Amino acid sequence: MKKISLKYRFVLAASGLTTAAAVLVGLTAGGASGETAPVVTAVVAVSLFGVALSWLLAGRLAGGVARLAAVGRRAVEGDYTARAGAGGPPEVAEASSALNQLIDRLRAALDVGGSEHVRLSSILNTMTDGVLVVDEDGIVELANPAALIMLDAPPGFREGDRMVTLNRDHEVLRVITECAGERTPAQGQVELLGSRRFLKVVAVPLTGETTVVEPARERSRALVLLNDLTELRRVDVTRSEFVSNASHELRTPLAAIRASAETLQLGALNDPKAAAGFLDRIDDNVRRMEVMISDMLELSRLETGQVPMHFAPISLPDVVTEELDRLRPVAERAGVKLRSISPENLPAVTADRTMVSQVVSNLVSNAVHASNEGDEIRVVTERTAEGIRLAVTDTGRGIEAEYVPHVFERFYKVDSSRSDGGTGIGLAIVKHIVQAHGGDVGVESAPGRGSTFTVTFPLARGFEPDPGPPPVG
């Protein structure tokens, strides 16, 4: 810019000198007297003044242009706080004002675009549905975190990689290829074997952007939406299994009632002793159905959160004592002993007393059914880091390892105990009650060595754990 400035200065100076020379020659050629000398002197003086003035004006113009160029370079490099001064010739001042306005508008446009980008990124990152943008060549241009989780993205995957590196499921690739290739919406349902997820995949075409190599051709891309239907499908399967299991469990007592009624109709009613036996059988099966239906309704209310909970600090050992006293006659008829073990001064737990009583009753009743005559059931309450743990241990038949993970499922009964008259819902109720209290359930068992069922309840709110005795020394 300094070279350009000197150039402008010399051009203006040369122009002034040329003008002065022309005037001097004209005066010399046309002068007829000695009066020409003062005129020449005046012309030379004026010319020299014009040269100096032109030099100064050229310097101011060149300096203004240099400042404009410097401000423009800073704006190109991303410094949108750069401002051109308002001084200098009118043309330079006007150009400075226009450049400042241009920089302000550019910064405002970038601010709006940046905030929109941040807002869009925030929305995509917090969405529970997966979102992908895949071009016609299979390049993943955009993928939000939910999509990466649903498709089990490998650790090294990045936007810009191919779709086949993200997920190789043929149905997912088919939907995307069909949409991007044919530019028509496509959808499908996919069950991913690795994660056991069930996804609904919907792809719609995105058009309107041209490529750099072929400006006349629109670039085809697909917007892919992933909806995780795993939980809905699980609920649907659970509902179907519930209806199937309930029908199966109710069919057995109904068949026994019908057989007894038909036998009475065929003449057993005339035999008082036989009639009494069949009536007792009918009564037992009716009671069994009543218990089963009551348990089914209770489990349904627990699963849907319709059971009101009345939380308060309670003593778990006191609840255990009450339930063991109530169940002791039943255990004695089965020839089973009940024993309670609890340390003194256990802290209270925050729980619904009625619900906790049902947990203790179901666990002890389950242990009685699984025990043989002469066995002993121990109910132990103790303090743990998580809260207060209740453990019900029997020395009965035990459970095969393959059945252990399923014992808390509804209507699940171990084959060896199917004749005990249980409904298969009691342990499922225990699990839901404990989970509603923020606790946990567990079981350890082995065939012929008995079982230990454990539940943990949180401590009462506001209870501070005992720090223990001070260190010695």
C-alpha cells in the first residue's frame, strides 16, 4: 500500500509540474515585454503550491484506503469488532461508513446463525428419538447421541463415516437406501439382535442442495428418525403373557369345580359323605381363585402405581415379629419352625407398614411351602450400607440355577413346587412393593440346600449413620 501511495503522489505532482511548464512556455512565447517575469514567477509559485497540495491530498487518500484495507482484512479473519475511522476525504469517510455497516450486518447474521445452530444442537442432543442425516453415498452427515446409542455405534465412529460402519442391519440400510435412492419416504421395523432393541425406522428425502462438482444436479439425502419401541413391545408381550398365564392358572380350579359339580349331578349328591367331600373341593378351588384374582388385581395396581403409599418411619423387626406370630400356626401344621434374629437398636426405615407386612408374609409363606417337615426358617434383619436388610432363609428343596433368575416373575412357579397351591404372583408382588420403596430384592438358592430371599429398605429420612467409636489413641 505504501508503493501505491507514492505512485499516486508522483502522478499528481507530475501533473502539476506539466501544467506549470505549459503555462511558462506559453507566457515566454507570447510575452513582448519584461513584464513577463513577475507573471512567470507567480505561475511557478502557484504550480509549486498545487504540487504540494496534490501531494498532501494524495497522501490522505492513500492513507484512508490503506486503513480500509486493514479493517477489511481483520473482518475477513473473523475480527468483527474492527472499525474504520470516520476521518479523511469525503469519499474515504463514506466508504468507511459503508464498511462499518457491512461488518455490523455480517456480525448480526453470524450471531443469529450461531444461536440457531446452538439451539438446534441442544434440541438434537436432548431428544430421546434418534436423528440421522445420510446422503445418497451412504455418508452419515449428522447423528445425535440418541441415534448412536440405539444403533450401538462403535467407539471410533464419527460424523462423515459410512452408514455401514455405524450399523450393518440390512433392514436399516434398506430403508435409508430406498429413501435416498428413490427420493421417496420409507419405513420399517427392526429388531437389533445385539442390544435386543426394537426400533421403528422412518426416512424422508431431503432435497434442494446442489453438489460442487455437478451444480445442475440436486444432492439427495435422507432424514432418518429412529423410535425405540422396545418398552412398548415389552409391555405388549407382558400383557399377552399375563392374559395367557391367568387363563391357564384359572383353568385348573375351574376344571376341578366343574368336575365336582358334574359328579354331584350324576348322583354323588345322594351320598352325604361323598357330597361333602366334593363340596369341600369346590370350596377350596373357589377360595384359590379368589386369592389368585385378589393377587392379580393387587399386582396390576402396583405396576400401574395406583396403590397409595403411606410412608412413615417404622421398625422392621416389629413388623417381622407380628407376621411370624400370625403365620406360626400355619408353619406348625406343616411341621416347620420359625425363628427371628435381629440386633437391638436397629434404625427405622421409611416405608408403608401395610406393604412391608405383605412383603414379610409373602416371603415367609413362600418359604413354608418350599420346606419339608422338620425344617427351620430363619428371618434375619440387619444393618447394611444401603439400609436395613431382611433375609428369609429356608432349608427346603431349593431352586435349580436355571430357574433362579425368573422367580420374581408373575405366575412363575418352579416345577417341583407346582403342587403347593401357590398362585405364582406372591414374589412378583414382593418385588414391586420393594422397588416402590426404593429398595432391592435378591435370591440365592441351590437344589437341596434351601433358599435365601433378601430385600433391602432405605433408612428413615433424616437418619444419619452412626460414625462409630472414636479411634483409639
